[in-house]
Amino acid sequence: DSGVTQTPKHLITATGQRVTLRCSPRSGDLSVYWYQQSLDQGLQFLIQYYNGEERAKGNILERFSAQQFPDLHSELNLSSLELGDSALYFCASSVVGSGPPYEQYFGPGTRLTVT
Amino acid sequence: AQKITQTQPGMFVQEKEAVTLDCTYDTSDPSYGLFWYKQPSSGEMIFLIYQGSYDQQNATEGRYSLNFQKARKSANLVISASQLGDSAMYFCAMRPRARSGNTPLVFGKGTRLSVIA
């Protein structure tokens, strides 16, 4: 168990809908990363938050947005869903402290299926 | 831009044998970190091993070791004494600016390792 929790584990929804994925980082970790894993694109970085503020943006669509709350949990909002958004969405957290490796600990993922 | 290349989509290894999973990378950053993660069929991502670009020695963690050749820009993972539980997808990843913990990872496409009894 990495200590990172994600809910829900599975999500099935229809095209055009909106969903929210939730992530709680490990205790004490200030950085939260969101990644998307699909068969054709592999593992891609979407967005990062650090202590409540957006830190970096990757290949995140305009239909997607995220935020990190004062208690450090994060939510990824996906709207106007398309079939191609079906993927495994990971949240990861890392500590920024005394030195490398600063490995990222991944949650179990949310498997999104858009029908 | 950073790029990770894993040229082996799939590998087979006999139980108790050693196996090497290839990883090459491209970056213009003078300082970077290289990671290997394991993804079993259950889907979770498990951190295995880390190598910093300025580390003088190759990293080792139990049965995992990293064959780091900086001039060749390669960071191959060696698994010794393979076990059936090693069957999984393995991802090589890089983080630029190794001494900054606050940057996202760039992943390769992965290698699926199958261990045969």
C-alpha cells in the first residue's frame, strides 16, 4: 500500500458527461501529480499541484481541470467526455525534503470507461 | 524535451535466471534522475529503483540493479534470480533536475516481462 488513495476505483459513464476523480496524497506530501495511462499514449503527465497551487501542466486537455484543496487532497474534473478519454488515471504524491530520489508514490488508479 | 525509449515491448525469462530490460533516454539537462517502476496486472505502480545522474555508483536494491552508462544515455534494469511474481510491465522514467523533487516524471512505453516456470 503506497499510502495514496484514489476514489472511485472504477467509473463507467457516457459520452458528454462530467466526472470527478479524487485523490488523497500520503500524509505530509505536498505535491500531487495526475497521470493518464492509455493503450495508445502510454503514461502521460497531466498536471501537478504543490501545496494548493498549480505547479506544472502537461498534456492536459482544456476539458480537464484539477485543484488541490487546503487539506491537500486533489480532484481531477473531466468534462464533455469522449470515448478516447477512457483510460487509467493515476494520482501520485511525493515529498519535497532532504534529498533525492523524491520518488513518486502512486495511488491504485481510477479506471474510467466512457461508453 | 526529455524522452525515454524502451525498445523491448515484451521479454521472456526463465525462472531463477537474470534478465536485463533496456532503457535509453534523451535530455539536455545536466542533472536528472532515472527511475524504474513495476506495474503488475493489478494495475498499481510500484517504485523499484533510482539512479541520479551524478551518482558515482550504479544503484542496487535487493534483486534489482541499474546498469547506468551515462555516455551512452542508458539505464538498463537488471533483475537477478527472476521469480514468477516478477511478471509485470516495467517502466523506465526520468525526472529532469534531479535535485529538485518537484518535477513530473517522463515515462517510456514499458516492457512486459513474463517469467516462465
